[in-house]
Amino acid sequence: MHDREQHEQLEFLSEPVRSPPLSRLLSRRPPKNPGVYLMGDATNKVIYVGQSKNLRQRLQSYREPAKGQRNKKLSRLLSEVRSVTWEI
């Protein structure tokens, strides 16, 4: 394999995997009830568990964070999320 081909292949492998937009993950509208939500990764492993008095409002806040609210830790978490489920 030529050096150029190897370099292009490495660049492709280092590109971040894009998660589906949260709007698509939340296509079933969460209820306004209190409850627990679980975020899963590509292997269906739960990577975050949260609770809220209003699930719809809380999950909506991940889709549209307030200005300056998205830090590196939250951005990394959201980039890994592939599923969102909730229980009332």
C-alpha cells in the first residue's frame, strides 16, 4: 500500500463517529411526568442515568442547551449516545 493510501485510511479511521441527532432519538415525545431516563451507547450499554420532574423538558434541554451550558464532558457524552429510553 502506498504511503498516501495509508495516510487517507488513517484519516478516515480517526474521524469521529456521528451520533444520530437527539431530535431523532426523541421522536417519541417524552411525557411531562417525573421519571428516570437512560442514555445508551452503540453497544446498548447504559452510559448515563438521569432523573427529572419533567422528562420532556429535561430531555429537550439536551437538544437545545442554553448558551454556554455545553461543556466538554457533556459534549462527549452526547456524541456517544445512540439511544434514549425513559421510565415513569
